[in-house]
Amino acid sequence: MKIQVLVLFGPTASGKTALLQKLFDNTEGKFEIISADSMQVYRGLDIGTAKPSREERSRIPHHLIDIKDPNEQFNAGDFVRLAEKACLEAAGRGALPVVSGGTGFYLKNLVLGLGEAPPSDELIRRELKEQLGSRGAASLMEELSRFDPVSAGRIHINDEYRLLRALEVYRLTGRPLSSFASFSAAQAERPFRFSLFGLRRNREELYRRINERTAAMFRAGLADEVRRLFQAAYTPADPGLRAIGYREFFVEDPEQAGSEGAAGAWRLSEDLAGVQALVAQNSRRYAKRQLTFFASLPGVDWIDLDDGEEALGKLRAP
């Protein structure tokens, strides 16, 4: 028997958290939530990630929230491994695992299975980043074209992450990234049956909600939250602070970098109105990219939240 896993996703500010609370609150252990949000894993990033409150998490068990410090890496492989473990454990307690979030790449890897390509190698990745700085992207793309023309044809020269990843895999294994299968037979036999539900809203309504949520985050003290993180020496050089809602506060200050270390290369913007507008703009752009990515997921039952209560019938908790 496969373990039933409900996967609920939607773009930023579509109302996922509120919907989960509405559907599954006070259900006496029948459901457990596994977060598929790449930034809610980080401690201290509460307001800007719209993290469920401690009270909300006390009513419905949540997993994969507050498990990393902002300077620690967390990737799709980490997510799939921990999400599968959480799903198995929830099912063992007699609860239905509900995977919910907006990080499409995580969801796709969970549902379709991780690729066979090896995990990242820190030393090789560091060498490649240094070579990118000294040689430039064109030189690295030329190198990739010699060993993996298929990947080179798929990767834009400005896509730094994918370019370095393709070269990293070749240097680590001697095989082109394009030679690895999308998922292995063993992964295809995982003990899960996924039911995918996607949330949709009218684009104009979604953008209005994004603007309103951004304003609410600033009223709730987002600027103070970022200041506390900066005082703890976290900057956009750390994975957590690259998130929308945090990176926009920082201004590069290279004149201070030499004597004060990495933190000295940054200062916080004093133009909070400008930061708020930029956060809202970047959030809208991110939502658009999310919708495009979600369209590539197979077998999705779409729920149009603009249709009101009747649209939620298929998701009602028993």
C-alpha cells in the first residue's frame, strides 16, 4: 500500500497558510503539515517569509520550519530527504501528510524524484566560482560546450547556478550532466502516492494581495527583524538573507569591506518606502515565475480561490 500524500501549493500570497488553518484546524492529529518553502527552514526569518505563527503550529503539527541557521545551505536534495522522512513518520502516527509551499523546484523533485546526479562538492564549487570571477562566464560556457554540448545548449550564459552545476558534475564524475536520468527506477518505486492541488487567483487579485501582505509585513516590524539579523552578522552572502523580503534591505558598501570583513561590505538602506516597493515588485515577479513553473507539474487539480467556498469542496477535511 502506498502512503497517500496531499500536496497543496500556490504562488506567494495566494493564501496557503490561511487555507490550511481553515481546513485542518482542530482535526485532532489527523493531518501534519510538511513545509515546502525554501526560506521558512531558516531560524529568525519569520515576518518576511510569512511563517506560520507558533500558535498556528501548536494547533497543527508542522515540519521543516526553523531547522537551519541563515548561513547554512539547504537544497532540493535536503528537502526531499527530510520531507520523505516526515511523510513516513506522519503516516506512522496515523496522520495524512500534507506538503504545502511555493518552492516549485522542491515540489517537483519530491513528486517526480531526485535526479541521479551527485550532490554538490564544496571544493569544486568554490574553484568554479573563482574561475568564473577570473575567466568570465563565456570561457566557462566554452569549456562546458566541449564536454557537455547538450547542457550547454540548454543553459543561458547568465544562468550562473546551472552553468557551474553542469561543470561541477562533469569534474566530479567525468560524465556530462545531461547523461543522468531525470529519476532512477528505485526512486520511482518510493512508497508514496501524491495528490496535487494547486491554488489559483485572478492575476490582479493576486498582485493586490501581494502588495497588501508586503505592507502588513512592514507594519509588523520586518525592518527590525532584518536589523536584528544584520546585527547578528548575517548578510546577503548567507543563503537565508538572499530571500525576497530581506535582500532588498541591503546596500553594498565595498569601501568598508576590507577592515570589517564580509558584514562590512553591506549596510542597511534608510529608504524604507523604496525597500517596501522593491519587495512588492520582486514578489510579484516571483509569483509570475511560480505560476509558470507550477504549470509544468503533472496531474494537478486546480482550485480557483476566486470562486469562493464552493471551490474548496474537494479539499474539505473529513
